Amino acid sequence: MEMMIEVQDLSKFYGPLLAVNHLGFQVAAGEIVGFLGPNGAGKTTTLKMLAGFLAPTSGTARINGFDCVSHSLEVRRSLGYLPENVSIYPDLTVSQFLRFAARAKGVEAKEETGECQRVMAACGLGEVEGKLVAALSKGYRQRLGLAQALLNRPPVLILDEPTIGLDPSQIVEIRSLIKNLEGSHTVMLSSHILPEVSQLCHRVIIINRGQIVASDTPENLSRQMGHGSRISLTVKGPEAQVTAALQALPGVGRVASFGEGRYLVEGGNGKDLRPELARLLVQQGFDLLELKSQEFSLEDVFLNLVTEEES
């Protein structure tokens, strides 16, 4: 399998601060990989090193087979990059900016108009084509940043918070656009919207304090964490009595109450507690209105890993 992104023993110091600590990972051709971590974990620094904006202190990074330091021009020809803060010229129109970006990326003159129209249509920029960038909303600026990254059909895309600043309908549109890149582009994206990552990405890499703490599919990470069980219930009865009854059941690790008769029960022994919970509540005279298993989400995995790492 061809590897489009290869990182080996990559580190970055800012003075005495170690921001990225001996990272190593690979991304295969056609993969969409989520790059996650809390603020200050080293995500943006890593993406900037891959994009050639920062030189690593040590280690190597390769894009499409080219070293990001010694062959930076070849890397940039293979790469579309959307930084966290999009830098675009405010005194140009949308069309003018994309034409400028197309020339900078080596799009042939005869293909320039068609290529600019293609990315504008893909990113929903047609209605603002003649507007000055300075007059665009934050959402449209984000779309424009994504459009310039798509120019000249680069095989690798690095997207740092691609949906930041967008409203819910725009997020759905950009998510659909990124999903459509599957197979034809290799995509590495950073996002704080974890359900978005779950829907888009084949695999996630989670870093904390500059080091990788997990790398797998969202499903596998959830399964690995789900060695226990989580059950949501809706029970009619006095909250204190219901909580005490649930906590007294062998195998129950934690009981959380959310008001209006809603509870979350966590068990730590891998046993399905639903039959015993149902019998217990009925025997004690409580009305059981709802009982269902609740899967561990990517957010649960993320919080658990980051909390463990920091402790």
C-alpha cells in the first residue's frame, strides 16, 4: 500500500519548550485521517511541519515520497493546505484570488478559468465570485481557503479545522465535500468537532503533550474502551431512592442522574447489566420507562485518553 504521508521520529522545540515529541505515523493513499488533541497538544505545529511552514528540530516527514525539508517545492506541488487561520488577500475579489492562487500552484493558463470555476462550485462560492474578500463572512472566507487548497487537484490535503466558523448547514456542505474526496485524495484533518471526525475519518490519531496516545479506527477505539458497559435509563420514582438502588447492584461502578428520571449507569466488569437492572427496579416498585445500552463515543475515548495521559 502506497504511503502518502510518512512521519518518523519528528520533534519540534520552541526554545526550551518541546511541542512535538518523537512522533511517528503513516497515512496511506486515499485515507481520510483525523488528527486530534487538546489545545497545545502539538497538532498545528505538526501540520505546519508537514506543510513546510516550519522546519522540524529533528526527525523526518515525507509527503508523496518527498522530504518536507530537502524537497520542499516538490512537497508543495503535491499538497493542498488549509491553515487554522486562513491568509487571503482582502483587496482581491474571490475570482481574482483564486486565479492568483492557481498561477502560484502552476495551473496552466488554458486551464485556469475552468479550474477556478470547479473549486468555486465545489465550495459553494459562485454567488460571491465578484465580491471582495474583505466583504466576505467568516464562513465564506473558510470556504475560499478550502477552495484554494483544492486547486490543481493535489494528491494530499492537510486541513486544520476546516469547518471552523461555519453555520450548521455550511458544516454539512463542507463535510459532504470532504467525504467526496475519499479515494481521490489523501486527507489529514484536525477538528475539535469529534462527531464530525467520526463521520468522516477512516482512522484517528490522538496526540497529547506532543506524543501519540492512540491511533486506530473510531470503531476500534470505542470497542477497546468499551470493556465495561453504559446503560441509560428513565425511571419514575424518588431520585435518591432510585440512585441508591442502582448503586447497590453488584457490578455497577457509577450512577449519574440527569434529572427528570434520567440516569446513566456504568459497569466495569464487561457484563450486560440490563436484565438485572430491569428486575431490580421492578421488584422495588419503580416504573421503568426506558432502558438501553449506550455506546462509547469518540468524545468519550478522547476525554478518557487525554485525562489518563495528564494524570
